[in-house]
Amino acid sequence: MSRAERRRQIKQRASGKGPAGPAPVFDPNKERLASMVEEGYRKYQAGDLEAANAIWRAVLDEDLEHSGALHGMGVLARDMERYEVGAELMRRALLGDPRSPAIHSNLGTTLEQWGRLDEAITVYKAGIKLAPRDWILHNNLGSCHARMGCRALAIQAFEKALKFGGDTAELLTNYAATLADTGQFEKAEPFFKRALERDPTPSALQFSYGAQLQKQGRWKEGWHYYERRFLKSTWSVRPRYFPQPVWDGAAAAGKSLLLWGEQGIGDEIRFASMIPDVIAQGAEVTVECAPKLAALFARSFPGATIEAAPFAGAESGEISFDGQLPMGSLGSFYRDAAETFPRTTGYLTPDPGRRAEFARRVQSLGSGPKVGICWRSGLAGAFRNDYYTSIRELGPMLKVPGITFVNLQYDVRDEELQEAKSRFGIDLHCLEGLDLRDDLDGAAALTTALDLVVSAATSVSCMGGALGVPTLEFRPTPIADGFLIDGFCPWFPSLRYIHKKAADPWSTVFRRVASELTNMTK
């Protein structure tokens, strides 16, 4: 939830008073404290957090368990990212005002931002049970479900929020983005446009719209809104701060430019495909990237200087550049239409010695095609994210005879290896001495020794595509036809998608994968 929405919510509903009941006996001291709490909320809404803090502390000096003041202090703690403190204060507030929708809502968002998504779901549901027509609680519940990959539940919650009067840009964007994530692009579009009508000012919510436009191949429009990703908001991409001026994409020749990685490892790999475009324009390019990518990038982009993040000299301004830019922002200059995506056979270069070593080791594992597999992210939430799967659900693929399967899951568990053996009779081979999490130069060398990569939507599939290795990425929902180029991913011409409908079991996908593997053995 955005700061503006939180303030609106507090203004509308938060107070130090308990639930409605019989007319209470007038208590001037209670009324005075309630007025002080309301004044604290007004100061908070005006952005005077220091004054709000002082007022609420004064109330607590007189009444240590005053629910309104505890609630306000909890909101301040959450805004300062002191989530444990904020949650404790709000739980105490609920003891004094157990039927407050606002406290339930803010406690839920605190837990959500803290990463305790399953607890947040429980709190939101408890609030909805008390206030079933509260659209803010339904919206928050939907957002949490969406973060956990439970998109069908998220859509249900957003639709209830709309039914009960919610009509903010945040709610409309949440609903539209979730519809689009399930392949309902046409249904989503009007809600994105309504969100822009409600709030046309640049916001991190528009980043969501930009990402969805890109997924439909509407690149020029998509990059415009994608630039909103660094605006301050709970769900925005966290920015980096460099003192050098932002490069506007013009006149690169002869300029010294700093390009810096953003978001996750997969995003850094994807956006790195545009580094050669900048070099080709005659710029002197320095790239800051995740340390685990530095060796691979240095070999792959010899025309650039590679620095492992954090690049302290650039951040401090000690090292000057004519301009700097996050790598994702290169897209608006170099990838604004389908024809601007080069159809390469891969742009990352593995270490030749290690590649030869892994090729020998992989060949010694068995006969037949060598297939690397990754089935989930190590960042999956408390509920099973619907983008990922399990060893059991891989069954149709793992039962194909004549295939040697190689593990690419960096956090594979012993019980998963044992299940593959006991359930399907196969050895899922792990290459000893290779840290798939942190030795990405080694992971790249291993990947190029494989005939095929089958992966969920993780950095593993991005790595396969960037190396030019045939890759199948399985997804829980359809990919828009406008996104694909000749049936392949525009960023990675060796990567194809295999998807299912949201309600279908994963077996429908892995039967298709099994068919392709069977053809490889003929």
C-alpha cells in the first residue's frame, strides 16, 4: 500500500475510540486523549512525523495502552522499517480496539512488508470477518495473495474490493496487473486506463502497467511507464544514488558512461544484452554488476570495464563519468520495437577451460541427451508460488527413458534428490564442487555443456538463454503472442515458453516437455 493510501486510510477510519456500543458516560479525560490522538493523525497526514510522534508519546505517558496512540506509533515504526516494533505496537492496539478495520489493515501491511506473508493473510482475514465490506482490507488481502503467487485468490479479493466501493489507482492497477499475469490481457487494459485516469501523475503503480505492456510486445509504450520503477513506493524497485548526471541516450561517442545493474540476477543478465549496443556507439563503458556476475561479464564484454557492486568510487563521486544509467533504462533507446532485438546465438561467454571440464564430467554421467532442470526459486513465499513446482509434479518429464538429468537448482534439498530416485528411478546429478548460487561463472560453464535447460522463470532460464543454450521455460499462464518473436523470447532467441492455463495442473506442461525429450532420444 502506498504512503498516500495509508494516510487516506488513517484519516478515514483510525481513532482512539473503541467499537460502537451503548452511549458511554462522558469522560473528559478520555475525550481529551482522543482529541490528542486525532491531532497526531493530522500531523502525520501533513508529513510532520516528529510532531505526531511527540503527541502520541504524550498520550501513552498518561495511558500506556491507549489503542489509538499505539496504532499511530506502530504506523510510524512501520514507515521506519522497524517492522517487529510496529507489529508489536499494533497487536497491543488491537487488544484495546479489537474490531478496528484500520488496525487490522495496518498490522497486515506491516507483517507483509516484514516478509511474514502467511501471518499477514491471517490478520487481513480476521479484519474482513469483522468488517466484510471494508474494501481496503480486501485490496490488501489481494495484494498479499498476488505476492505469494496465489493469483486466483488475489483476483477474488480485488473484485470484492471493487464491489464494496474501492476505486483508487492502486486497487485498479493491482487488479489489472493480476488479470494480465493470468493471461487476461484484454480484460486488464480498461482497468489500467481507469487507474491512469484516477491518478495520472507518475507513480510506481505505472511501472506495473509498463511491465505488462512489455509482456504484450508494446515496447515503446511499455518503456515509458517502466521508468516509474524507481519512484518511492512500497513495491517499487529500490533506487541507487550516483552523483553523476543521468545519461539521456544521446551522443554516446567519446563519452564515459556508467551502467549499473538493477533488480535481480535474471534482470541483470537480460539487460546486459544491451551493453554491446552502447559500446558500438563509441562510448567508454563501465558496468557495475553483482559480484557473482563480474567474471562472466568481464569475459563476455571485453570492450567494457566491469566493477563488482557496490562500486564505491562511483557512488562517492571520486570517479567521474559523463553519465550514468540503470541498465534497464537502455531499453527505451535500443529495444523499442520487435525488430530491434538481435537474433543472437547467445551473448555471454563461459570460461573455455571450465566448459571443457564440465563437458567431460557431464558426459561421464550417462548416455543420451543431457538436460539441466530447475523447478523453483529459492525466494518462494510461505504458500507455494504458482510459478514453481515440485519434484513430484515433474514426473512426466523425469520418467522419459534415455535422458541424463543434471541439477541446476542451487538450493536443492537431499529429500528432493531422494524423491527423484525413489519415485521415478532416476539420479538427478549434482556436480560436486560447484556452488550454483554464487559461482555463476561455473554455472555458466556447466550450462553450456548441456543439450537443453528446462526451468521455471528464474535466473537459470535467463542464463540458458543468454548463453544460447536451448531452453524451455515453463510458466503457469499464457504468454501474449505479441511478446514472442518467431515463437521465441525476444531477449533470448534460444528460449521458448511452455505454459498452461491457470487452473490446469502442471502435468499438462510436463507431458509436453516429455514429448520433446522423447524426440531428442530418437
